[in-house]
Amino acid sequence: MKWYVLYVKPKSEKKVAELLRKMGIEVYCPLVKEVRQWSDRKKTVENPLFKSYVFVRLNNNERQMVFAVPGVVRYLFWLGKPAVVRDEEIQAIENWLTDDAIEDITLSKLVPGDELHLKNGILKDHKAIIQKVGKKRIRLVIPGLGMVLNARIKDVV
């Protein structure tokens, strides 16, 4: 049995995980607790660590079963094959989330206006400002060099 990565409809991760569990499939949907502020109250909510992704542990011949669950879109592929996550990696995520030393975890998307510090490549140690984010491209302004960099982003999903 291997861990596979399922891409699911946005905001349906917990529901899909619950339905898969009811089918007898081993599922892992890592959740983080966040405090949300409304105008009249604060509430602690659990949100998925990886938006639109759920991990399932199945034999290769059982992979089609998951499509019986509403909200499942497809498997995540890597190099033309379904992406497989090692047991050690799932365990590392579990350990990381249960570690008391970690107080706050956030994942964020690239947003125009954000500043980046380039750590690798020929532009190492330069500051860049995100000007535009597309599906396949990103435009960065590098003020220290008076340059605009247009870069192609490799497919992640």
C-alpha cells in the first residue's frame, strides 16, 4: 500500500476525508488550528494544511474507488505517474504538526506587492517585488538592478 495525493474541490478537504474514511480507506488530511476574528467574536477553527489536497493510502489496483466520493477531482501526477508520498514523509508532517515547539503554521500564495529575497541563482541576495502572478508566469521587479524579471513557473499541480 502506498500514499497517493488526491486533488479535491476547494474547501471540501475535510468532507472528502470523512467520506473516504467511511468507505474504509485510510486517509490523512493534516489540519491546523487557526483563530478567526469576526466583528462579534473569536473562534478557533481547523483548516487543512494543504488546500485542495488529501492523502490516501491504497493499493494501486484500488485507486479508482476514490472517485465514488463527491469532491474528488483527480490524483496528483509526477513525471506521468500518480505521485507517491513515502510513509516517512507522512510521519514527518504528523510529527511537525504535533510538535509543541511550533506555535503557528501558515501557507500562503504569491501575491502582487509581496517582497521576496532571492536565495539562489544569478540574482542571489537581491530583493524582488512581485508585480504579477499568472498561471504559468510570474513578473518580479528587482529595484536594486533596475530590472523586471519575467519567469515561467513549472507545473505544480
